[in-house]
Amino acid sequence: MERYKPIIEDWQAFREECKNKEAVKAVRKNPLKAGDNFEDRLFDQFPEAEKSGWNPQVYRLNSKESAGKSMLHWRGDYYVQEESASLPVEVLNPQPGEKVLDMCAAPGGKTTQLAAKMENKGLLISNDDNAQRLKSLHANIYRTGSTVARVTNYDGRRIPKEQKYDRILVDAPCSGEGNNARRTFESADEHEYENLSEIQQKLVENAEKLLKDDGVIVYSTCTFAPEENEAVVKKIIEETDLTLENIETDVPHVRGVEEFEDKDFGSEMSKTVRIYPHHLQSGGMYVARFRK
Amino acid sequence: MPGSESREKLGVKDAWKYLNERFGIRKEDIESYKIIKKSGDFWLTSNHSEPDLEYETVGIRFLRDTGKYIKPTTYGLQILGGKIESAIIEVSKKELITLLDGDMIERELGIEKGYVAIEYEGDVVGCGLYKDELVSSRISTGRADELKNLL
């Protein structure tokens, strides 16, 4: 992780958070299932729980108890999700009745969040190319009552283009440093960055072809590597008709980096968002938003 | 048993009829949804046309056509939840554990034999079968084991 020292201002806080602490367990309320008494039930089970400061659907449990072992979870009243992981869907902001594509949907955290924000109205295509991961995607869709979700199993780079979408989420496969940092505190290797960034770029390029005019694409990863984040975004704005939009959010974050090592990504990257583990005692996340 | 018409004739209209007659569900209660028949079962999804794609699933399977009758799924009944007006039984913790253990509980419901929604602490938790004044669980083994461990 030392390679990120020049771009992470509060290096000490970052390092300490990754090395010494467990992420705070968080859950996202599922309004498709949760009743009016959700908070009472949640606080009953997790007395130390508190609402997230920026996302009213997210609760930090502050408990050692497993969030996956409660009646509320069994019923699908909440989804166990790292606090930072709920940002991409908030930024995409899908509306009820719209046509939305989740290009890399398994295991379903963001797809069930999309369904909830869409109030189960409209069209949600929840795609994933990994057939084995569809099992967990289905289980989570069923448990949360996300009836709007239609599951497909295409390679995201080759989803048929007849249907155009209002909004597309490309939560791309990545090296996952934002989650792995707590386990190994080691960055991924160069070849991995290279392979992944090529796939990531092609996913967004296909998403552009699937997007309606004036539609929105959100690109996200859970890695710190600029090769998979700002470098991909730079290529996209250079090689497609997509424009980068500024993300305004109350979530603790820093802006995307404009340069790293010998690479220059440009000042536009300040429109994108990086969340480091110490910001929310959560995982890492990178988010960019494009409009066609 | 309601919904025991021959398999060939069961269509979406039969599914609506079954929901209405058995559980008191009115079409307007779930007007933002649509029911489609796929792979022989009935699925609940949003009221929107499907683009021409190859689908693994469309929405949530909520009624199974067993060939002899229509059987609601546990997930389907959970979605219908508070809209269910008939064929619903409320159970205590002890009764729920009995059901999840695979045993039966006694109930006089005054309804025809068939499937019922099992309610616990105000929430529909799944599907049961009512026959000869006895109720048994039809919650899948995996989900039933998970639930039992939480009680």
C-alpha cells in the first residue's frame, strides 16, 4: 500500500484504520420489506446502532454481533452492506418507473438497493457474467422482495443493445484493495491492474452504447488503484461521447487524484470521489458519474 | 383444494383467481405488479414489458404449479404480507418452532383445506398447509433451519 502514500493525505489515519481496526458493521434498511417499526426492532436487537450521517437508510451497528443472524435479516428488512458501498447507487439516483441496468450485479447489494430506490417500479436488469455468483444474487433478490429485478447472465461487454436504459451502474470487477487492505495491507500487482483496467474500460464503453441520450452511468470500484479508477475515467472521456459530472455528496471523502506516479489524469478528476477506510471505518470506494 | 384445476388450463387468470379466493388479495392491492408464467410457475414482477433478452429469472417466483394445484412460495407470501386477508394463521414462538421442526399444530380455521400464510409477531414468515384441522410448514428446509436458529 506504500505506493499510495503520495496520494493519501492522512496516511497515518489510513494505515491505522486498515491495520488495527475492523470495519464498523453496517446495514441498509430495505423499505420494500421493512415496516414502520423497523428502527424500534433494529435498536432492540442492536442497542448501540446509530444512523449514518449522510445516508438515512444506513445504520452503523457498533456491535460484535453478526448482522447476518437476526430475524430482520432473515426477513429481508435490511441488507448487510458496508457504508461506503451504498454510495454508487445514491449517486446514480434511479427513479421509480425508469429503465435501469446493473451490469455486474452479483451478489446483489447494489441491485437490491436499486430496486428499493425504484420502489419496485420500472425495469431493472440485474446482469452478471459469473453463473456461479447468480445463486447469491437470486437469494438476495428473493429475500429482499426485489420483484423489479430481472436477472441475466451476459458478459457485460456483450449485452445486446436493442434496449436503451435511463441509468446504468457499472460496479466493475476490480482488484478489491479497498476491502483487502484490512487483511493484507498489500496492493495488487501491475498485471492485475492492466488486465482489469482493460475490462473496466470495455464495460463502460458498452454501457455508453446501451444508454439513452441524456442518460447517466455511474462507474465504481472498491480499489485504490488509479490505474483502475482515474485512468479508466480519463480514457472514457477521451474516447466516448460521455461527459464527466461533478458528484456532490455529504459523505466524508476526498476527490479523485489528478496525477499519480508519472501519469497525468487531468483536473476533471476532481469531479470524482474517493472514500478511504478511515473516512467511514468502512471499505474503500471510487465513484465517477457520466452523462451522455 | 382451491387451484386444483388441470395443469394445461392454468394461466395467469387462474393465479389471480386463486390469490383472490384463497388469500383475499384484490388486483388493485398489487396493481404495480404483474404476474407472468415462466417455466411452468408464476412469477411476480414489475408492471413493465421485458426487452428481448435471455433471462435467468424475472422477478420472484411466488406461485408454483405442481400439476395438481397451485402452491404459494414463502417469498411470495412474504411480499403479499399485510394484504393477505384470509387463510392466515398467527402462531406463537413455541408453535413456530414446532412447525419448523416438521411437526404439526392443531387449528380450527373454518376454511377449505389448502395453503395458508403463517404469521409470527405481525410478519408473514412463510407458507403452511392446512388439512384436517392440522397445520404443517411448507417453508423450505434451508430457510426453516435458518429461522429456527434465530428463535
